[in-house]
Amino acid sequence: MNVIDLSDWLKSPTLLPDSVLTIGNFDGVHLGHQAMLDKAKSLAKSQQLASMVMIFEPQPREFFSPQTAPARLTNLAEKTQLIAQHSIDSLIVANFDNDFRNLSAHDFAKMLVKLNVKRLVLGDDFRFGHDRTGDSEFLRAFGLPVQILHTVTDHAHQDERVSSTRIRDCLQQGDLATAKHLLGRDYAITGMVEHGDKIGRTLDFPTANIALNRIKPALHGIFAVSVTATDGTDLSTLGKNTSCYKKQGVQGLTKGSLFGACNVGTRPALKNKYGVEWRLEVNFPKFDGDLYGKELTVTFLHFLHGEINYPSLDALKQGIAQDVVDLLDWREQQAFAKSVP
């Protein structure tokens, strides 16, 4: 998939193929978004055109009010990877800044023509332009055919709308099963393992501190997770393994993955010493190895409980120990655990 920075392209335009375009935030790339992508792809194929997606970075509500904007389901890298899985030809990343937000509906439509857009696939609530006067009828009058894809609903839950907002609500409640149903996959976060404050080592529970790359995460609490390396490395091979010392971890969902006890939150028991900051930290039972600099995908399998503000470090240590025991017990009860060591 060709990824195009719109600001750079407008400064130095290159010829783009005639295309079918769909536009939106695509946060989470859920089943509704996937229907849009598949429709754009099939229409492009039938019309012998290229398929193209336009997304906004930051997302508009993050631009207007970053501290109160909804939590991200997917950062830009995650979103790009998910869209690429649908065999889209090009992804346009529009920098949502003051210049972009002040585009009139007319100027926005002119930009689409310049991008060689020949047809559009849009949601039934799509609006554009600084005064939000742009809609599908405006584009048709401008000479751009538009196909409307109506809201995708969830037949299993009283035909509720499939939306990023609903998925966020599910994740906040620890309802991973419904979130998975609406996404069409387990929810996951990808990031690099970074150096943290090493507090886990002092508690005898070392953790991998994984970059969130978003203002705040869409879920928080204690979870069972399955972790893989994006480069395909079998993570167990990074654990220590000698004749008298074997610490290669517990396998997760798939070969090469590790099962982990994950905390996503602000660590309330440590806020007085380390301040308040969102963290994603994973403890890998029975593993001792160097993961720094590795890009990992953390797939959320089971919600255990929310964060607890323990009264002391000793209480925190005891709580973490019990969480690890409980999550390992949960793993042993799962079907996937029967097929792996």
C-alpha cells in the first residue's frame, strides 16, 4: 500500500491513478469501517480504478481538544497496518491543522479532483468543509459520483450501530468479547519496549514497558494477554535457557508468543513517587530475557479487574503476585492452552 502525506503531496504533486476514495477517521478499523474498505475496493475493481483511503492525523476531536478527546483505539501505525490488510492501493494521511480545518467545502472538493478521485464511497453521515456544508449531494453537484454505505449494525445486539464509540465503551467496561465481535478480531496494541523506572524489578515482578503512542489508551486494568514480536521473532528464544536455568516463558495464543499479565493504567499506588502517567506494562511469568527495542503486539484476552490503589508497596507486591496466579489459572482453563506446552 502506498502511504501519501497529503501536505507533502500538495507541495509537490505527482500523478496519481484514477481512483475510488473513501474518507474517515477509521479509528479501530472495525466491521463498519471494513465494509467501507471492501466496498471501495470492489467498486474500484469493477470500474478499473485504484482504491484509496483518506484519514486524518490527528483525528479532528484530538486537534480541537486533545485532553478531552475520545481515547484512541488505534494509533496511526496500527491503523495503517489494518487498512493495508484490505489490499487498498493508497492511503492518504491528511494533517488536520488550522489550514485543513479552514478548507471550504468547495476547496475540499477541488482537492479531491486534483487527487484524481473519480468516485467516492461515504458513510450516510459524512460532512466536510469548515462550515460542514459539504455532503454527498454537494459532491455529486461538483461532478463526483458518490455511493452511500449505510450504517453497519450489529444483528446480535438489537441492531445497535457498530461504532468506535461503542467499542470504547466495551473496552472501558472490560467487555473484550463484545469488542472482539465488533472489531472482527481481538483488540490489540502495538508498541516498542522502552526503558521505564524499573519499579517492577524492586517488586520481583519485572515488566516490559511498551510505548502506547497515544494520549491515553481505550482500556485500563489488569488483563491476560498474548504477546508477539512484529518481526516474527519467537519470543521464547530470547529467554535464558541453560542446563540449570530455563526461563523461556509461557506460550500465548500462538507459537512464538508469550503469555503475560498486563497492567494498563496510571499505577495509583505509585503516583506519589512516580507521578501520574499512562503505562502499558506486561509481566511474563517464567521468562527472563532482554526485550528492549523490540516492537511487540499485545493482544488482550481476558479482563481480570480494574486498577487497585494499594495502601503500600508490600500490598501492591502481594496483589501483583495474586493477579499472576489468577491469570495463569485462567489460561489453563482455555482451549488454546490444551494445544500448547
